[in-house]
Amino acid sequence: MYLSIKETAEYLSCSTAYVESLIQQKKIRAMFDGENYLINKDQFDTHLKQLEKYKELVEELRNEPVPEDIDIKDED
């Protein structure tokens, strides 16, 4: 499925200017049909899945209790 620049910006939750700059930097693959850029939505699926996994991992690490260090000595 192909998206316009505006639709891609909404999908990625960013500005259209940012999407245009990513296209110019060739960080996003896009086709120019003579009037508009068309961007394949499938190229973002892997990236978004990896982001979700990373968020879950960070949340797990955040919720993990900090273990007590057995080497701590009370030296008052």
C-alpha cells in the first residue's frame, strides 16, 4: 500500500517537512509519479515492530527490582 507524504507523516506521527527531508536524504524509499511522492507503507513495519519490542524490554527492565549487593559491609 502506498501513502502520500501527508499520510506518511500522520502514520509516523511527525511533520510533512520531516518526511520530505527523509526522502531527500534517501532514508525513506519513495517513488515520484510526476506530481507526488508515493511511499510504500511496508518499509516501516519492521522498524515499528522493533520499536515496540524495545519499549517492552525497557518497561521490563524498569519494573525489575534492584537486587541487594551481598558485598556491602556496614562499617560505622
